[in-house]
Amino acid sequence: MNLEELRNNIDDIDSKLIQLFSERMDICSKIAEYKKQNGLSVLDAARERQKLVDISSSITEDKRSYARVLYSLLFELSRSYQNKILNPYSPLGNKIKSAVENTGKQFPGDAVVACQGVEGAYSQSACEKLFKVPNIMYVNSFEKVFSAIESGLCSYGILPLENSTAGSVNRVYDLMLKYDFNIVRSVRLKIDHNLLMKKGAEIANIKEIISHEQAINQCSEYIRKLGSIKITYCENTAEAAAFVAASGRDDIAAISSRSCAELYGLKCVDVSIQDTGNNYTRFICISKNLEIYPGADKTSIMMTVSNKPGSLYKVLSRFFALSVNLTKLESRPIPDRDFEFMFYFDLDTSVYSNEFIQLVCELENQCENLKYLGSYSEVV
């Protein structure tokens, strides 16, 4: 047989498969109704396990692993279809639907906003990209941004979440486990690091560089070329510039922004010293209230799954089955629970899509713990 004939055979088989698949899903819907009437769970783990054993014994060994993958996916699709019938809206689904309906049509132009750092911080620049006239309240740590939101001292807070060069800001991820909040918007900010010193100081005399740990990491190659220099971490790049300005020393430099050079009376002894020119930091804007503004096409969630083989796969297969794109998957250890992790997900999907609502309804029943962080749009 030639290739065309073989492909025709495949087409004939696929035609039968799709008809059988449709019939199988129709029966699944009837099973869902039966389970609903009799108070049964959608998942029947024993039935699925035995089914895989039977399938493995009825096919040759060289195809066995492929058959298990195929039927594992079929089980996921069947459960997804049944859940759609039984739970069109879960409590979380209803909460999201209510937020979409009750949030204002425009993101606020002015508000009291908490930012970590001091005047000139990158978080200030991110804040000013999101709000037209923000009333910025500076705090000295990431945790105090969360606590300011929680206590009602401000309406919103700005936090860095990840950098294209240095990766995730782990401290913020850890605090996300601790506090209740909602992401209402995000922004990507171009980060341009510069080496700042007191006027009259020379780069050849540098003995110490001070900055935030992320900024140090983003400029690691440049720093390495300077030779043996003391590195000191501080809470913020703007704070580093303020420290150098107040130090009275001509042998210390800050890694900070050009705006901080002017703000604190320093000079740029070297510009754009980050390891890569394509250096962006993603900031999130958080609120105590769940607000979902028009155009929300990103969603962030955190979840824990049981510490068993295949638990995470079963969650990931939900995204695949519903054609929801994952743009980030991050794991963080859960405090006081050895070798157990919380998983952070960024989803690229419209909050208005039926697939999104179905996904969150299913995940609410699938996970040990699901923390919905918000649906929002991103400013670039």
C-alpha cells in the first residue's frame, strides 16, 4: 500500500472513532444524571483503576503505555463533561460571576496605593503606569504592603512578582500564601539599572555596591567584571541610592534608576549595566476586594494537590481538556509541611469564556485547596 492509501485507512478509522467518542460522551451524560439523582461522586477511582488494568491486558505490550495515556485522558474528559452537567456554577464560579457584574467599568484613576521602598522606587514607576493620580504610601517591606491592604490603610498595593532575568520574587510568593488578597491588574515595566555614586567619586575606587537582591542578580555579570567588591543587600533600589547619598563615602555605589540619580543628587558612573537589555519586571496591583474589570484576560490561582503520583497531572489535564493556556507554573514549599508544595498558575484566558468558568468549578472539587487570586488585564 502507498502512503495515500494508508492515510485513507487512518481517515476511515478516525471517522469511526469520532462517532464512538460522541456516543461515549452521551452515555457519560446519562451517568452524570444518575450520579446526581443518587448523590454519587463524579470520580470513581476504583472503576478507573480497574478499567486501566483491563485495557493493559487486552493490548500488546508495545502499545500498552500509549493505551493507558489515551484512556487516562478519556477519563479526564468524561469527568470534565460530567462536572459541566452537574456543577455549571460552583461557589467560586458564582463569586467570580458576581464580581464581573458588580465591578465598575473603568479602573480607578486615583487611589491610596501602598508601595514598598522610598521615593524613586521602581514600584512607584509601576504605580504611576497604572494610576493617573496615585496617593502613594511608602512602606519598608513587601509584607507591609499586604498588611496595609488587609488593615484598610489603603485601597491598593503594588508588588514585584517576577523579572525576565532574575526570575520570581520568592518572598512575594511566600507572602501570597499567608494573606488574603486579590490581583486586580498587572504591569510590565522596563528595568534599566545604573551605577550611581556621589558626585566627584570615581568608579575605580568602588569597594562596596548596595542594592536590592534582585537588582544585584540582574547585574551579576557586570559586578563580576569589577573584581572583588563587597555586596550589600537592601530593601529597595531607591533606598540604595538614598543610602549612598547620605553616606558621605566616595567608595560606595548603588545600583538604581537614572531618576534616582537626579532625585538624590548622585551621578551615573555607568549606565544600563543589567546583564540583558530585555530586562522587564512584572508588578501586580492587589486589593482586599475582588474586582474584575472589563477586558480581564489573565487569571492567577494557587493550589495544593494530594502528595500522590499523578495528582498534578490530573490538574494539568484539566487545562488541556478545556484548551486553557498556562503561561506560568511555579511551586513553593508550604511552611511547616515537609516536602509539600503550593503551586502557582497564571492562565491566559478570558474571564468571560465558558471554558474558564467550567475550569474553576472543576478545580474547586479537584484540589485539596484552591486559592483564586483574581482575573485581570496587564498593562505593557
